[in-house]
Amino acid sequence: MLTMKTETILSLFALGVSITTLIVTYIQNRRSRISQIQTAKLEELLECIYELSKFYKTFKQLESEVERVKTGGYDRQEYFKTYYHEFLQKRMDKIDRLLSRIEVLYKAYTDKYTRNEVEKYFKMMECFYMYVLNTGDLYKTKYYPNGFPTYEEFNTIITSIERDILMDINKYK
């Protein structure tokens, strides 16, 4: 038979093992939840980038119209009547929401390298949006004096960001 002292020691040992198991389980579950959240946010960031990138073709088309307005080859009022009301006004809320969401997600959920790449993309798209919205923007002159990236350059930027975000996602799996 076990003595009372031995029974107490065994009970305390069993209690210690149970508490240790609870702590280890809690830590593993917490890490798992953090990984799931991080993965979901990075996926959302990539989705927002894809959505916003759909507007690049339209921005590129409007770029030439803005240049015509700036050089006096096209009436500013006509531009706003034709393009602003036709395209921008209908999509402004979505573009603003996507820009805001991308900014929050890249600042909160990306590592340093990916953050820099997405920030460049974000600033380019924000600058392009402001350029076609306001028929000219100082940032375009400062950062893109030779014009915004071509479609091929833009696709390269998107592919690079996609690769970086997918690598970040794989780190959390």
C-alpha cells in the first residue's frame, strides 16, 4: 500500500502534468490561431491587390486623356463630363476602400521586405488614381516623370508581390 506521503506526491505530480499539458495546448492553439489570422489577412491583401489592379488598364487609358487636358488638347469640363462621371464617380468608393484596406493590411501583416514591395505598389496606384481623378498630380511628376509603368512592367510588379505574399503565407503554414 502507498503511504499518504506517496499518494500526495503522486497527486501533485498528476496535477503538475495536467497543468503543463493545459499550458502547452494553450500555447499551441494560440500559435495556430495567430497563424490562421495572419494567413487570412495576407490572402485578403492579395485579393485586394488583384481587385485594385483591375483598374490599371482604365487608369492607363485615362492617362493619355489627362495629358491631352494638361496640354490644352482636350477640354477639362468635357473630360470630367465624359470620364469622371462615366468611370470614376461610379467606382470611387470601391477604389478608396481597396486603397485603404491595402494600406492597413500591408502595414499590419507583412514582413519588412514584402511591406516595402506592397508599399511601392500602393503608392503607385494611389498616385495614378489621384492623377486621373484630378487631371494631374505633383506626385506623378515627382515619382513617374516618364509616365506610369507599362502593362508588362505592371504585370512584373504584381507577379513579384504575389510571390512575396505567397512565401509569407507559406511561412505560417
